Amino acid sequence: MTSIIKFTPLSGALTDGPSCYLLQVDDFKFMLDCGWNETFDEEVLENIRKHLPQVNAILLSHSDLQHIGALPALLDDIPWTCAIYATVPVFQMGQLTLYDQFSSYDSMDKFTKYTLNDVDALFKRIVQVKVNQMIPMDDGGRGLCVTPMHAGRLVGGAAWKIMTADEEGEIIYAVDFNHKRDRHLNKCSFVDTDSLSGRPPQLLITDAYNASYTHKRRKDRDEQLLSTIQQTLRNDGNVLIVADSAGRVLELAVLLDLFWSSGVSNLSSFSLAMISHVAYNVVQFAKTMVEWMCDDIANMMTDSQNSPFNFKYLTLCHSLKSLAQTPQPRCVLASTGDMESGLSRQLFVQWCSDPRNAVIVTNRTAKGTLARTLYDNPSLSHIKLKMSRHEPIIGEELTQYEREQNRKRKLEKNDRESSDDSDTENTTIGGAKNNFVVKVEPTKKSGGFFKQAKKNLLMFPYSETRIKWDDYGEFINPEDFRMNEINAVEEILPAKKEKSENAEMMEKKLEEKQEEAPFRVVHETVELDIKCKVEYIDFEGRSDGQSLLKIVKQMNPREVILVRGLVEPTLKFAKDIRGGHATNNTTTSSKPQIQVFTPSVNEVVDTTKQRHIYQVRMTDSLMNSFQFIPVKDAEICWIDAKADYTQGIRDNAQVLSAQEIQDARLRGVEAFLDQVEKMDVDPVAAERKLNRSVSSITDDFDYSNSIPSLQPLSIDETPGHRTCHVNELRLSDFKTVLVKEGIQAEFIGGVLVCNNLIAIRRNQQGVIDMEGALSEDYFHIRDLLYKQYAVI
């Protein structure tokens, strides 16, 4: 490829952390996902924030927190010129996922990582795209196009295909995909030959999360889930199935509703519920995304009544109060998947001490979370959890709170009244029904013969009213648009005023009733004895290690970059992809060996390093010294310059004014001279030491990842070079030039003979030789030959 391609993991490399990667194609920079872990690691956020100002586009692959979780917290740092692309389901389900996360944490304590306004503002900037839609990159991405393809696992999950202008190959970014068909989703489509333009991709970026993991058969997995549910419910126990907010929970919901509908399972007499803060919205959105799901779902969806998401037995709940209305024992799908907050954590605290109950974890989350602790140690018998609860305010504290609220209401009321008084200025004069006569005195008396009559001008009472405006435009009074009887206007208007005043009072009372009782957050540590059954059943929907290896070999890319996986499985997976030829250089194969990269966080992978393509910046002084020579449709010139890395150092340094720089220099020199005088040392040695200390400033600078600037050389420094003739001249074209100049030219045995005196031929090295006697024709033909080249 002739493009410069660099890949930098910002998170999720040689670890199982969230996905966030920087891909540079020439001057255009993509950010591939922007996830955050369940523990809200600030270091991950800071590392991403440093690179955001240079990002041109963000591509989102899935709607879970591992791929979009950090975007609301980084909203202010994303440039306004940066476009964010996501499929329609990722847009809708991702928004619900962030809503549920915020509500889950905010119900326990004040959530300060981001607000719901941040979520809304973020999704207003996201561009929704369809599957297989070609999207050209306009902002500096000349010739670049991206296309989302089905990745499976989550509804709308995308693998992104990035096509460059040179058409030598494609870049495929595919993480957390599923090659198997689910009950509500089709398998991934980017493996198909048609999706890859009939040729292997140049670069494949994929994950090694499941590199050392082997799936159970789907039939065995479903039987294990059904068996656990049946045994628990028949023993009068409750089943807690921990799931995400708006992703794999749909697969579980469809499967459980089928279990309950089946007459063989005998589960229809037990309660089945799905509880989260966005449960109803998730199901409603799922009904509108049939085109993104499998063919069976589309065939079942003949109309809105026959939708597979019109569950017969599954009850949607949004709080523990609504869940309590369902009879026990019950099977509950609860969010969040990490159990660090939300309804799943509260239900676990209530049910874990009863040996009749069961808790089923369906997803492996980040280390340190409650769900991961149960996954790593399902036989855990005792645990300490930090819980937060709302405690109502009473006594003197409640009195002080109400006094403060009353003071705020009075201030708001005074502000509204003062704004109304300033907006409306009435200048009514006397009675509104009388006309006032204003006598106008003449300016001067006329000396004419006829007597002039006195002029009296009528002045009507005038009341100037200013139009009121609110946030949505001109204020509309509903009374102006009501149709009233003409004869009963005076009687009805007072009654309406009373009704409107009463309505306002009722609305105020309702608002006061609807206001939540004042509370304070109480943090406490609870010790729990885990007596319930804890079990992990894999419903993540990711491809396992063997399948990943087969898919990579089937795609046969030239280069592979492995991300998001622990060190040992990632390195082993890389060796398997290479085909075991990592240590045996003498082994030959019919296919070229795939080059595999396993970078760590912030390590730059340059896939163009073996193609002798380098990226530099050209300064204005160098550009002004260029002397271009036209060659066909282009212009070329010879450059003599030196690479300067100090420009990059200056770009990363703190910006100071000229006076601050001068003052710093003076202080530095004075301090240095005072030190030399006090120490009584050799000035020459001290100057060398000073130079060494100055040069040490650049020791920590990352030269490998920086772009040098080209500085022009002085005349004394400019070396000489051999003359270069730039063009691929064809002798047939040159013959046409000679004929136009009136020179006789013809080919004899592959040699162009001119005026029977000059012979022009191309030698074995491809260089044109000219032979003949020195004459006017010789020099004239040579000048014509030189004009066909750009001589530099």
C-alpha cells in the first residue's frame, strides 16, 4: 500500500480493558470505539483525552459500555469537526444503555461522571448509517471510505471496512463479533468474499478476548439454563439472571419467553420479569429493528401483533415496587451486567442469603466488579459490599431544608414578577372610552383677508404593550384562541380567570406532591452470607478461540493486529495465526506468512515501515525556496533540507510570550554565572555542562512517533547532485515531435534515424542513447530531446 498506516491502542491492548484505538491513514485519523470500564478508571480517560483534538472521525462498533462508555465524559474534548458514525440500532440502544447506567448509579449516589444532558448532546452529534452504506470521509480524508458490516452479537453491531484511495487493500476493524446465528440475530457478514471485494484485506484489526476460550454447544448451554431455572422455581426459589441493559438481554428475553411458552417446560405458572430503568423502551425499539435481525424474526413479524417481542409471559418492570406485584417464585432478568449498581445488585443483596435462590451470571465483566468476583469464585460463601441507600430527612435538618426551599421559591417568584413588570409597560390615559381634544395653537397669525378657523386635532387613548417572549418564541395566551359567545363575553371572562387561577394552584399543588421527599445518601458496608446457587452460563455471543483462528485464516489478511486480550492468550493466538513458523525461518509455505502485531497501550504499530514511506512537515521557508518544473500534469522539484525534530518539541511545550522567554534566559544566564563564580570552576567545562543540561531536555521526547519538519539548508551546506531527467519518453512520441519540427525521422530496426545523420535508440537499461556527427542538426535534435524531460 502506498498509504501511511499507523495504529495506536489507547486502551484495551494486552489487557481485557475497554476498546479505544487510534488509526491513522495518511493525514486522516480514526478513533475506533471509545469505551470505558465498569470501574471508571480515570487513567483511561486521560489517555484518550490527549489524542482527541487530532481525531477526524469516530467509528462505533457496538452499543455496550466497553465501546461507547467514555464518550459522554469526553464530550467537551471532542472537536466539533469530528464526525461520529454508528448504525441506527447502536445509536438507539447505546443511548438507552447510557441512560440505564446513569439511572442505576444516580439512584444509589450522586453520579458525577456525566449527566443526561451530556448523553443527549452526544447523540445529537452521532451520524446514523445503514449497513453496507459507503460513507466518504470529507474532512481531509481524500479517497477514504468506510462501510459498516454485520458483526453479530448485538443488534446493529458493526465491523468497519475502511477503503483507501490506492485500492491495494482494505482495512477491517472487527472486534467482539459472532460467527454463529442467534435466535434474533444473523451471523457476521464481513467474512464473506463479496463483502471483501473478492480479495484478502491488507490489514485486519481484531481482538483476542476469547483466544483461549472454548464454547459449549448451544443446545447444552440452553439445557443448562432451563435445568437451573426449573429446579430453582420448583423449590420455591427465585432466579436472578444478570444481563446488560440493551444488548444480549434481547436474546435472553426471546429464549426465556420461548421456554415459558413451551408446554414441555411447565413454567407457565411461574412469574417471568425483565427489570431495568429502560426495559419498556428497549423492547419498543427492538420491534422497529426487524431489518437488523435474523430472517426468522422477519418472517414472524407479519404485523405489529405478531411481533416476537410482544412477549406472552415476560413482564416489563422499572422498579422493585412494580416487581413486587408479580407473584413469587419468579425468574428475573435484571441490569446492570457488572452488578456494581442498579437493580441486579439490589436483588442480589435481597436473595443471596436464601439457599433456595439461584444467581446466573451471563457476562464476564472487568476485574473488581461483583459479577466478575462471582464468576471467578462461584463457591464464595461470604462477601462485604458497599451499599448506598436514601434515608429521609427528619427533625431540625428537615426544617432547615424546607426553609431553604421556601427561600429559593420566593427568589424565583420575585424574579418572575420583576421580569413581567419590565416586559409589559402600560401607559393608559384616563378612561378608555373617551376621546380627548387637544388644542393646537397656531404658530403665527396670518394677515390675510379671510378669517381662519381654529384647528383641533383628536387624540385617542393609546396603550403600548410589548410582546412577551419565552425560550420557544412569542408567548401564546390560550384565551385569545377560544371561541366565545359574543353576548356572554363579559360574564364568561371572569369565570375563566377564576378557573385559570384555580388550575394554576392545582398544578402547583400537584408539583409539590410529586416532588420527592428530601433525603440524604447513607453509605454503609454490609456483610452477606452467600447461600444461594451461583452459576456462570455464557450468553456473551462472542466467537471462541478456534473459530477466531479459522476466520483469520479464511480471510488471509497480509497483516493482523491483535487487541483486547490478556498477554499469554494473545501471544499464543499470534503464534497460531503465523502457523507455527515464528521460530523456523527455513520452513517454506505456499502462502506468505501473515505478519501479526501485538502492541501494548500507546505503542505505535507502523505497517508502512517496510515500504520506505515517511511523513514530514515542510516549513514555509522551505516552500518558498521551491523551483517547480512542469512534467505532464504535475510539477516536481529537487529538495535539499534537513530533518528537524525540535519543532515537535516546541509544539508539545508550554507556549510563552517573547518577554517571558527573554526574562527566563536572563535569569538562567545570571544564575549560571553566579554559580560559576561561587564554585570557582573552569568556565569552559561549565559551559559544556550547561550545553549538556540543555540538550537533556529533549531526552524524554518520543522521536519515533513524532513527525519531523524539513528545514532549508544554507548555500554552503547544500551538496551537489547529479542531473536527473524525469520522464518516460517513448521514441514514437519523440518521432512525432521531430516531424513537426521539419526533421525527417523513421524507424530502422528499432532505431530512430533522423536526417540520415543521427541515430536514437534505447539501451538494455532503458536509457536513451543518441549517436551522430556533431553538427547543427545534432544539437538541434538534442535540445528537442532535453525538452521532453524535466531536468533537475
